[in-house]
Amino acid sequence: MGLACGIVGLPNVGKSTLFNALTNAKALAANYPFATKDPNLGVITVPDARLDKLTEIIEPKKVVPTTVDIFDIAGLIKGASKGEGLGNQFLANIREVDAIIHVVRCFEDDNVVHVDGNVSPVRDKEIIDTELVLKDIETMEKRVDKLKKASKSAKASEKAALVFGENLLKHLEDGHPARTFPINDEEEKAWLKEFMLLTGKPILYVCNVDEASVLEGNKHTEAFKQAVADEDAEVILISAAIESEIIELDDYDEKMMFLEEMGLKEPGVNRVIKASYDLLGLITYFTAGVKEVRAWTVKVGSTAPQAAGVIHTDFEKGFIRAEVMKYDDLVSLGSESAVKDAGKLSVEGKEYIVADGDIMHFRHNV
């Protein structure tokens, strides 16, 4: 798909520890600022209970889950928009990702230094927001200048774009991220996307807490949730320390026992992965047969030919039709033949919009 999330935050908030847990990779996680300089790229397996159920029903020779890319981006400090610390590199890296996972530290530990001396996730968020907003102001000032020149024509759309741009610039100058700017229609949504603002990217907040706070949170997480209440963004509590212990356990039963002792139903990283997948506007469809059961990733709103193209570009070019079963129908009826007998296998053409969980078989000219 080429879509990716970027993990951002101040130095020493647990970004690289979370990245390691998400990917089972071994990015440098150290107790000093700027341990991460170049962005680490990881490929995350997306957990999906439906894939397990299909495997149980079909008993294929091979099972392939879907994945999503994630970057662990260098920590940012005050002055990044002016090149302080690794600011220029950070801003360039974040511009390349499609969505942001913003990690904030919500735990006290004298053994883990904080770049600003004490724990305050609201302040930490504001530091990063400020640096990104300052960069976005630079971007929008240039955009508005171009829009002013274009608006000299008689086109109403260009004049409307200028008004939108000027209002957005004022919103940024008042210290607000672009994601909180009110959008009234699809045209304004398209303009915002075209501006490619750093603070316009969809965002997921991850509060890194201690073991005692992973279920109910603490004073830091409550203050943080209040601070982001107007952003319509998901906030997930996770203990990077717990997650790093989980990935060291090789045995499934040991992992489940450890989770049960912690009062958890699943690893916190599973929730982060699923939320990241949603954040990128992705859904899953399946291909299922005795040779292979496989999950595939497409954007929300994708047509059947576009979904076929994820498997191979020739499938999209030579698309004829798609045979579609609904996941719930296959599970309830127990087999593909039973689905057919019940008249629940549909034949769809080029206009069909893929739904999350569809089980698809494509007919095409090679």
C-alpha cells in the first residue's frame, strides 16, 4: 500500500521501546536523548481474529496476515522548527508519513531522565504541536501568497480557496493545529489535504504509563485526555515496559498467563496496531482456499478492480468480475459450498465497493 504511520514524541518517552514491541525489531532504546537519529522502519503484522477463524474452517497449507509500515522517528525538542536538535530531520521524516502515533510519557521514574526535567504530558504535547504549527505557518504563508495571485482571476473556486487558506493560516497563528480547523464540505477537505500540513495528519495518542496505571490510568493520563478532548483523537494507555517483557516470551501460553496476571486481555500493542490501521483509513479483505488463506489491505472506498490490483496489477487491468462471500456468512454456514447453496455468494462488477471482511475471488484476463 505504501501507507505508513510515524511514531513521534520528545526524547525518552518510550518511542523506541514501543516500536520494538510493535515490530519485534531491535531499535536502540536508550536512557539518553537522541538515541534514535535515523528513522527505523518496521513492518507490523496486523492481528485479526477473523484470519484465525478462516484458518480453522478451511485448514489451508499457508496463512498470510496483512501488514502496515511504521517509522520510529527521532525525538524532537523546542526549537526544532528552527533546526534545533534534530529538528530539520524530524520534520522531514514526519512529512513522509501518512498518520502520526504521538507517544507521551505518563509515568514517574527517577531512573529515566526527562528532557525537560519533570513529567508533564500536556506540556510535552504542546511542545511538539508548537514546533509543527510553526512549520505549518511557514507552509501556509507561501500557499496564501500563491492563492492571492490565483484569485485575481474571476473563478469563484479560487477566491473561495483563498478565504479558506487565510482562515486556516489565522487558525495556525493562534496556536491551533490544522486537525482542529473546522471543515464544512468535501471541497475544503480536499484543500486541506492538498496543503500537506504536518498538523493536518490524522493522529493517535499513546500514553506510556507504569504497570500500576495500565488499566485505569493516573493523574497524568486524565490531564492529557482533557487537553485533547476537542481533537476527536483516540487515546490509548499502554505500558511499554510490560510490552517489552511480553515480546521476550516465546511460548503462547506463557504470554497469555502473563497478560492474565496483569489483568489484560491482549497485548497493548494489538490495540495500537488496530487503531493505526483505522487511522490510515484501511480495511481488510480475504482470499481463502486450501492452498492459502490471506489478508489483504485496501483503502476504505476501494472498488473490486482496485482490490484485485493489490494482488497483482494484471488482475486490475484484466478484471472481469469478483465472487464475494461475507465473512459472517461463511462462519455461520461453515463452508463455501454451503454459502453458494444458500444463495449468499454474490457476483460483483467493476463498481462494487469492497467491505471490510469480504472474502473475494477474482476472475480476470491475464
